Amino acid sequence: MTRRGWALFFAMGVIWGLPYAMIRIAVADLDPIVVAFGRTLIGGLILLPIALYTKTLVPVFRRWRPLLLYTVTEITGPWVLIGYAETTLNSSTVGLLVAAVPLIAVVIVTVLGHDRFDARRIVGLMIGFGGVATLIGMDIDLSNPAAIGAIGLTTIGYAVGPIVINRALADLPPMGVVTASLLLAAAIYAPFASWRWPRHVTADSGWSVLGLAILCTAVAFLFFFALISEVGPARATVVAYINPAVAILLGVAALHEPMTAGMAIGFPLVILGSILGTARSRDTTASHAVPAAPEAIAGLPER
């Protein structure tokens, strides 16, 4: 993977390591649908002036079918399902289950013929997942089958979303796709959110939703589109290994939570698994790779 790819990869690992705690705080006072609605609406409105100025929305809405599929699989479904799961499950359990995304993505892209996976990459993915499990330790809660099922559906959606981008939306401007998908998701949430709207929003919940909208949504998705164009959909999902590791390290550094032996062992395993899991297969040739559209690459934000 290139230096640009690694920079995007670790940036996404940090940015998407934050939502676990933010969602947990937000759903303590707000319904998960209200949290998802606020996140998508604010994030979409932040990007809307830029999308309008650059005239990137109209081409995206002309391809509304894959846009709708991407929005449902990557945003609308997962964000409500994760919010629901975090009302009963702890963040460690959610982090471990979401870490299955790269493994699911491997199966999907291999079946579809988008990529080839040699033994080194498969071992890397397994090591990464084992590292996440070691990081989290035995703090796993499997008492709510409905919540476990919700996260299971989320992992499938997170694995499918990047493939939809790569196959059907890669030639469109990322700014337009991100803005359109967030506004479309907000429109889907709106009638349900109005029904569940609270009488009072606490400061902690409000700030959590705002942080989710700005950093973990508007900024993060632009980076994620760039990462998919750089490394492909399957490799991009390996960032799911980094997210819980970052969340735990932030807890140790910022919240003075204890450093355990599992963390000391698990974090290097996550890094090693990510390196092996994102490596290109030795037998992959240009004829088997899915090329990133030049229009998409030209439209990626500079950092």
C-alpha cells in the first residue's frame, strides 16, 4: 500500500475509533433514530454549500438507484442498528463484532471476482481479528440476541457499502456522493425521528451528536471515499480492526483507564494483521484488479 493509502488508513482508524464512545453517550438520552437523524442532517448540511458550489449533486442523483443502495447499506441501516445495540451491549462487544467486517468483505469480493486473496492476506485478517479480541479481552456481552443480530446486519452493510461505491459510484465526485447520501439518509430518518423526538436534549448528548456529524461523518466519509479509491473496497474495510484499538488507547491516554496485558499484546497483533491483510496478493495482476475511476481520483480532497 502507498504512503497515501497508509495515511488515509490510519486517519480513518483514529476518526472512526471515536464514535463508539460518542454513540454510547448520545443514546443514553436520545433514541437511536434521533441520533442517526441528527448526525446525517447536520453532516449533510455542512457539506451542502460546497456540493452546490462545485455542482456535484445533480450527476449523483441521476444515479439514484446505487446511491439509495449505498445509503441504506452503509448509513441508514447500520447507524440505527448500532445505536440500538449500544443501548444494551457494551462498546467492547460492539467493537469486536464490527471487526468482522473485513472478513465478510473478503468473502464478497472474492465471490464477485473483484480481488484475489492469498494465504498471507487471509492469515493477516485472522491475526487482526484475533488482535481485536485480545484487546477487548473477556468483556463480551452476548445476552441480547436481538442486539447481536443488529450488529450482524451492520457488519454485512459495512462490507457491502464500499463495494457499491467501487462498482457503481467511483466515477462520481466524492463530495456529491457523500452529501447526497447523508441528505437522503436524513430524509429517510425524518418521519421516524419526529415521532421519537425528545422534550429535552442534554449537553452531553447534543455535543456527542455534533461531534458525530462533523468529524465522524462529514470529514470521515470524504477520507473513506479517498481510501476506497486508493486501496479498493476490501482493503478499506480492514480499518475496522484499527477502530476499537484506537478507542481503547484513547481511553488509556485521555481517560486514565488501566492498561492491561491484553492491550499490550493485542495492539501489535492488530497492526501486524492490518499490514498483512491490506497487502496485495502476489498473484494479483492488473487484469484482476478493479481500477479506480480517474474522475474519482481527480476529485479527491487534498490533505
